[in-house]
Amino acid sequence: MSTLSPTAAPASPLADRPVETTRSWKLPIGYAVFTVLALVFFVVLHRAGTTTFRLANAGDFFALPDVPLPAAATGYVVVLLLAVATVYAFIEVRAFRTVPLWVTSVFAIVFVVGFLTWAAAGATIPLPGLLVGALGLSVPLVFGALGGVISERVGVVNIAIEGQFLAGAFTSALIASLTGSAWVGLVGALVAGVLVSFILAAFSIKYLVDQVIVGVVINAFISGLTGFLYSQVLSPNEETLNIGIRFPRIEIPLLHQIPVIGPVFFEQTVVVYLAYIAVAVVTFGLFKTRWGLRLRAVGEHPQAADTVGINVTSTRFWNVSLAGAIAGLGGAYFTLDATGGFTKDMTAGAGYIALAAVIFGRWDPIKATLAALLFGFASNLQNTLSATQSPVPSEFLLMLPYVVTIFAVAGLVGQSRGPAASGKPYIKN
């Protein structure tokens, strides 16, 4: 990595483009790796046939035509576009400029289109169904990522998202079964998430225990506790304690008939609509309100915040609790929307992927949400490609979301800095 003083930085022809004093080659190298992979699979190992993308549903305002893409020709076009983007990224980084986010977004979309066309050659991919499934798998990650952003912004690393998911899922299934109401189960998930976060806050804020260690221990404890209660309490009494009550899907009038995006975003349950609201509220609150200013001040420079009269301990404690409540909603999605009943370790490590979305999204609610959507899409690819009898091995499809998570965080984040005081206990002088 090379450095250059701000005064010696080359002048940019675009005044509104940020010029950095350091440069990281992670992003262009990541582009290059994906371009080489595309060249090998889409061109060298090309497949014959045409992949048809179905865009329309029966209830849409108007029917969009199917889009057929010849696998071989599409592979050549995709590789060319990826190569151009890679060269552009190297030029920008070499000139100490940041690669715009939209370039990475377009790069990812082009690669995904090429991969789907290659993997499903000769078959039909229902695009609305693919996106509906991807959104469903993304919703708990969105809640977890929002909880992680709030917690880390206030200075506490929330490794315990997985435990908050499990506690929310177990409690919502149990309370909904006992009361016969999914709404009461949803409230129970909120309370469960808060109770788990109390443990994290107490040990990390008051007793100054290492936050990562506390989070890992909490995850192991909640996993064991819910697994024990499931086998000893829920499983023998499925008819009364684990009925599987779920929220019904609600169609937003007119909006749900918009082609492609209508069925994806506007034919969902209450939990999904709450996710939309949560993203908007957390984003606005974090950057436009007094609460958000205090929260970010405590996470960046707690001593300065304390000097101006902000109670650092109290601010951290209650915001970590809020983060737990939001993550508890993510746990409720598993039982009140996705499956309808609790099973042992049903979250399957989603909390850790949500934490990766926080890092990939650079501790920003909107970017973390987009990262969660990316990971959810990668998870749903295994379902779609399995239905098309793709030659991609099923084992690879199962590990695909985790591969994408690792590569995104390690290879594409580049230079990013989390909140300065995140993970550091505050001791008042």
C-alpha cells in the first residue's frame, strides 16, 4: 500500500469525486478475480442453450414478455463488461480516487445475470419468485444488521445477534401458540431480544468483560437453552406449545400488481413491512435526530460526550437494549412468517451473516440493508438453481451464501473504519 500527501495528490478532473490520501487495491483485485471466474465458466466452459427469464405474474397490471438469453453469447458480453469495469477500477484506485458504489452494484448485477444464464441454460427462471425468496431470506438479516449498526455505533460490538435471533424465534413461537395470536408472539420476541441484550450490556458495559467473548458465550448459552427447551418442552407438546401460527400475507392495493417488484415488496406479511419501517426510522433517527447524535458521539468519543453531559453508560445500555429488540424481530420472522414453528438452531448462523452485513455496509443502515439483501439473494440461489437441475454441485450451492459473505467482507470492503470506541469499555475518570 502506498501513500501520498494530500498536497501531492493528483488533481481530479471531477470536482465532486473524493480524492483519498491512501489507496487499497482490494476492490479492483476482487473485480479481477470475478472477471477471471466469469471467463473460465462463461466462456471456456460455456454451455449450450437459452435461459429464459420470466418477468410476469398472472395478477400484474400488464404482462411483461419473457427474456430469452443465449448462454454462450451472454457469457462473452458479460466477460467484456466485467473486464471494462475492472480496468476502470484499477485506473480509479491508481489515481487515489474511490470507485463509486453504483459501479460495484452494476458489476454485481452483470455477474449474477451471467451466472444465472450459464447455470440455468435450457431452463426458465421465474424472476419474481427468485426475488420473493431472496427478500424472505433477507428480512431477518436486515433486522439483525440494524441492531448491529445501533449497537456498534454506540460502542458495543454485538456478536450476540445469533442468540437474539434464537431467543426471539423460540419465544414468539411459544407465546403465539399459547395465546393464539401472532401479534402477542411478536411482542414476546421483542422482550426476548431485550433480555438477551441485557446480559450483553451488563457484562460488557458494567463489568467491562471483553465484548466479543461475552457475545460468543451468549450465543452458545442461548443455543443450548433453546435446544434443551425444544426437546424437553416444545417437541413433546407440539399440538399446544408449537402450533406454528403465522401472519397472513397482506396485499397492498394496486402496488402489488406492479410487474416484477409488486409481488416482491407488496405481497408480504406484517413482519416484512415492519422491516421497511425499521430501516427508514433507524436511518432517520441515527443521522437526523438528537438521539442519533448522542448515540454516535458516545460511539466515537465517549470521553468528549461525557464532558458535555451525556451519560455514556446509560446511553450504551439502553441503545444496546434497543438493538436487541430489533434483532428479536428478526428472530420472530423465522417462526411467525417463514416456517410457523420453532426447531432447534433454526437460525443456522444467520446472526453472524447479519454481523457481516454490518461490516460490509460500513456501519450505515442503508448500506447494511443492501448487504443483507445481497446475502439473502445468495442464499436463495440454491433453491432456484436446484429447481432448474443446474450442473452446479448442490454442496457448492449450500455454501454459496457463506462464500459470498467471506469474500464480500474480506475482499470488497476495502478501507473502512468502524466507530472509534466500538468494542472499547469506557471507564470514567
